[in-house]
Amino acid sequence: EAGVAQSPRYKIIEKRQSVAFWCNPISGHATLYWYQQILGQGPKLLIQFQNNGVVDDSQLPKDRFSAERLKGVDSTLKIQPAKLEDSAVYLCASSRLSGQGGSPLHFGNGTRLTVT
Amino acid sequence: KNQVEQSPQSLIILEGKNCTLQCNYTVSPFSNLRWYKQDTGRGPVSLTIMTFSENTKSNGRYTATLDADTKQSSLHITASQLSDSASYICVVSDRGSTLGRLYFGRGTQLTVWP
């Protein structure tokens, strides 16, 4: 099966600019996650979708971050305006059921964002 | 507070040697624990999952153990190879449903030298 696709692979922007990331999960996977991974740390959940509904967005900085999952398939994550501390790798993951229930998360290779 | 702590933070071993990575958690209730391998510049990949009733599970040269009483897990790598160089992340789930959460450790960075 094809893996989780993410684009772009790298992005460099200046602070206060906006940026968007795209994710195409594995076909048939109902659950989709966006994680932020700062260098040397484990991934931190930003938002979890079940089909096209939001399950958990409690750690999403909603004043600057937004995400949507259209038709329960592809998803986009947007940052507007970006801050220096947003520099990180943004990982998208999908699972057939929920990862909490034991289904493994399948991760994309991430988008490395650098904010200057 | 639900936490996952991994040790050591980093480890360097010679090719062919064995090593053991540790994961201690305070997550409660407990549903399952999964070990992921993350190569540089790639997303994490699942190695193995442990549920409450399982003590040991192997996946090739990787063997995971779980002690649910002491809330500890270990990942043992046998006869290490250069390709084992990666970050190994321990992830604990508190409930077996979408109502639950996944708790990530910071990972152990393993470097295998020739």
C-alpha cells in the first residue's frame, strides 16, 4: 500500500508569514493526526481527526494554527502568522482505526519548517 | 500527571553488540505500549505493540518487554547493525478508544559505529 504522503518536504519562511502543509493519508484510514516534532523531542499532538470530524485539538494554538480534513481524506495544516518557535518538523500520521485502540500510526516523512 | 520517560537519552555502541533501551511510564489507565523507530529525516515506524497481558514480544532482532506492575518497558536490540542507528520512541495509550490519548517519550538516539 502507498504510504502517507506529505508536501512540501522543506519550507523556509520569515516570521509573520503564513504557510500551509498538505497530507494525503493511506487509503481507507479513518483517523488522521498532525504532530509537531521539535529537534530532540518526541512528537506533540496538534490535532486528531476521525473521518472529517475533530476528535482532539486541545493542544492546537488556535490563534495561529488551523487544520481541516476535507471529505475525510486529505488534510491541510496552516500557520498564520508564523513565529520563530514554530520551527519544527510537522508530521502527519494516519491509522485504520484509532491509534489509541492499538492500530499502528503510519507516519509521513514530515515537513521541515524553518522560520527566520 | 501522565508521562513517558525514556533512558538513556543517547547511546553509542559498536556494530554487532547488543543494547537495551528503557521506557518508564506513569500513564493510567493503561491500554497498550508501542515502540517506534525513527530514522533521520523520516517519520516513525512501528516496531512492536505490547498490551497489558503480554510480557515479551519479538520482531526479528528487536525484543520488547513489559512489566505492567512496575510500569516499565524495555527494547532489546541483538547483534546491532549500522541500519539500527535511529531514534527509538516509546508511546503509551491510556484508553483503547478515540477518547484516549497517546503519550510520547522523547526518544533514545542510538548510534551504531562500525
